[in-house]
Amino acid sequence: MEVRAEALRANLRTLRERVGPGPAMMPMVKADGYGLGMLRAVRALEPEDPWGWGVATVEEGRELRAADPDRPILVASPVPPGSYPDVVEARLTPAISDVPALRQLAAAVRSGSASVDFHVEVDTGMGRAGFDWRESGRWGREVSEIEAGVEGFRWSGCFTHFHSADRADDSSIRTQWERFVGALESVPGGGGGKMLHACNSAAALRCPELAADGVRPGIFLYGGAAGEELPESVPAVRLRARIVHVRDAPPGTTVGYGATHAARSWARWATVAVGYGDGLPRALSNRGHGLLRGRRVPVVGRISMDVTVVDISEVDAVEVGEVVTFLGRDGEETIGLEEVAAHAGTVSYEVLTGLSRRLPRIWIEEGGR
Ligand SMILES: *Cc1c(COP(=O)(O)O)cnc(C)c1O
């Protein structure tokens, strides 16, 4: 698995140009930097001087805090009850979705005698976390009162999350934005002085006027497509493996578990040392492709845990040790993340985060191909 650091920076700059110099950049580096490696992704993006980082869990936040002592780290998902002392100790910025969570955080702040910033998530239609936008008259005051009662406690931000920003039709984004802004009106102070943020990659590109005080891009940084009719990102990841065995297959020869493919005429097959145990989706069995010397070679049979067989009949004199590319560019041909995701019946996010620990992450700095 090769990762180009400069691609992440180039994609961040594209977002920056889109939203302008004002909004804070909060790259989402959750799920081990979308599978690329969180700390390496952070190191790659640091030269662009982001305002802070976004993670999903306290464990991710703690690991990141050890590497970056200064920048704010938003934990964007609700955390389990026992985790608040760790939130305080690592100076993380939790997203608060309900009053009991806020009280637990308050207790941890008191006993840790530290100060903590928190952001309030407002649910405007995502339905998985956040205070209900329709009830801000109730929770707005209560959150304010709890904040005021604890020394070192600072309600410094409010955010929401769009459910369909990948779609070309932006009407749901606008509806959710209006709900968000409407909810803030019944918060004491009207949300004034708080950092407001809503946009993921797709929303930042589609509706940069809603970038507000900050944006939370993820997939676009890592080379994924943010959504319909949006600019393309620079691909960041390439998945390649070596041929470890080559054979001639007489007509009728079967391949893989279930013998789901048989050679119709004489064929030549190559066994490549990558399988679903590495995160190559098994759903690519009998439908995906690899690239060999810049040419497409079809996957034949089911993908196994450790190996995948491709039909190399159309390529001359292939030798053991040659490299097959399953994701990314080889010569003039490319297998894009979206193609793999479509074949696998999923999204680019799941393909990237599914690439397993077994694959070495080889980060290529500037100048590398
Ligand atoms: C993951 C996540 C993002 C990033 O979304 P992308 O579609 O990857 O840009 C932004 N905000 C929140 C709350 C998230 O969980």
C-alpha cells in the first residue's frame, strides 16, 4: 500500500481555495486516518498548518495528543461513560450530545482540576448523535448553566453533520443548515462567540458559503470522491502486490474456492500475493481487475484470504515477481477507488478503512512516483 503524502496536501489546498482563508481546517483523521495511518497522515498535513484534528474515539485522541501537544482535537462521536477522565487528561475537545454526558464531563473536569473545551453537536437530521434541533429552547439554557457552574469549562463550539452532502441536489444541506441556525437562536447568546462548523468534504466543496468558522474534511483528503458533480481529488493510495506463481491452465481447469471459474480455452493465470485478508474486497471475485504492465487483467475465481488469481493470457511472458496493481495507476491505466467501491457494492470509505494491518503502509514523499 503506497501513500503519497503530497496528494493529501494538494487535496487540503483544493478545499482551502474553495472555502477561502477564513474557516478553520479540521482534517478528520479518525479510523487511523481512513486506513492510511493516522500519525503519518497528520505528519503529511502538518505543513498546511490545520487549526486542529478530528477523531472519533478517545483512544484515537490520546494517541494523537502524544504526537501533537498543541492543536485542538475534536472527538466527533459520543464517548462511552467511563472515558471522560481520559478526555480531560488528554485535553481533547469532546462533542456533547446530551445533558448526562455533559454532567459526566463536568465531574471529570472538577476532579481533574483541568480546563476543557467542548463542542455541542446539534442533530439536524442525521439521527445518530446530537441534541435535537427542535428542542434547543430546552437544552440550550441547561448546557449554558452547567457550563457556567464549572470552573475551566468552556462551551466553545457548535456543529452539525449533513446526511446527503454527496448528492448533487443541495436542498437537504440547506434544510439542515436552517435547522442548525434556527436552533442556535434559542441558545443563550445565540451561539455568538462559539465556533460553528458543519461541512464535511462534500459540503465544503458544494456549499463553501456554509463553511462558517470551520470545516471537517475527510475522504477528499485521502483521494476519495466527495460526491456527485464535485471536483476530483488527487489519488493518494495505490495497492500493489507481486505475482508469486504463474501457470498454464488447460480448458476446464478450475480456480479458487467453489471452483466458480473454469478456463474455457487454454489460459495463463497468475497468483498474486494479496487477498481479502489484506482488505482487497472479496466482492471483486470474478468481477474486479488488476493492472499488469499498464493493462487490465481480470480477477478469476474467488479471492482467497491471502492470494488472488488474475488471467494474464493477454500479456506476454509474465514472470513471477512482477507487480499487479489493484488500486491506483499503472502506466496509462487506473483503477480508481470509486471503481473498486462500486464493484464491491460499498463506498470508498469502507474500501480504505478495510485495508488491513498486514499491508505495509509505504509513504512516498515528494518526488516519489
Ligand atoms: C467522518 C466525519 C467527517 C468527514 O466526512 P467526509 O465525508 O469524509 O469528508 C466530518 N464530520 C463528522 C462528524 C464525521 O464523523
